[in-house]
Amino acid sequence: MGEKGREGKSEKLTIPGETIAVIEEFFAGDNTYLMNGDIISKILGRIIADINKRIIKVEPLKRLYLPEVNEVVYGRVVTIRDPIAFLDVIYVENRNKPLLKPLSGILHVNNVSSSYVKSLYEVIGYGDVVRAWVMESRTLPLELSIKGREFGVIFSNCPYCMTPLKKRGFNLFCNKCKKSFKKKVSPKYLL
């Protein structure tokens, strides 16, 4: 019976663009590419060589944390192009701390309510902070949803004067402009 592959974790660091081996020695693995017979690193990381399988790869120094399916996240709406909104995910609720770098997320109009919504502008606005849950997280952008009573806008500014809106019943109200705005507001709205 065959012996399991020996993986050797090297303490040697590599940088993007650095030649780490040649194709006569190894096959190119994760985070590498071939150029003129050289195996070159795509990322900053540690070199890992499997001697038996003859594969060399580069392991990132830090793994990108992606929230899992059904995890609750907070995101700021950065663009709305109906029927899709783009969000910067800035916080994962169960980790109880903000992300160092925002992750990109998308919210489709079909994922905002169990009832029919014609346009995303009926439920969210540019700059709103929303409480959402992750539908799909294998790749970026994260696929998000605000279906469910506890999900929706948790902070919003008036689009006319940029004053923070206050929750009044099921709507949001600007004390300065005296205007009311209908959005999908979470019970966890901050003001």
C-alpha cells in the first residue's frame, strides 16, 4: 500500500512573483503559477512541498475570514443598481468585533421580504446600515438577505439633510426636515 504524502512546511517565506521551484522538481499547486518552466508564487506566504506527490504550493500567512451561511452580519449600502444593492460588510455579530477590512456583499430585491417588493429603493437607501444574514459565503461577494422580522435597516440618515433618522412606528422620521421615510426597519434600529 502507498505511503501517505509527506508535506513539508517550510519556514521559508515567499513573496508574489518569486520563483520557488522549477517544473522538473514539482507540479504547481495552490497560489502558484507557471512561467517559462518556473513555478512562481502568487501571494505572500509559506512554501509547502509535498515530496511524494511532487506538488509545491504557497499557504497564505493569514486566512481571509468569510462569515458562514446563516451568520448575522452588518453592512453599509454603498451602491444600489436595482434589482441589486452592493454592501460593505463591516461586522459579524457572533464574532463581536468589526472586520479589519470590509467584505463585499450583495443584496437582491428577491431577498428583502417574503412579500413582493418592486424596487430596493422601497426598503433601503444609499448609506444605510443593515442587519442581514448570509445566504452564500463560498466566494465574494457574500450573498445576503434581510428576509425575516429581525433583519433590515438599523441606522439611516436623511437623504436631504444627512441628519440621523429616528424610528417612529414602522417608519423613519427626520426631525429637521419633518419628513417620513418608509423602509424595512429592524426592531434593533439604533435610534
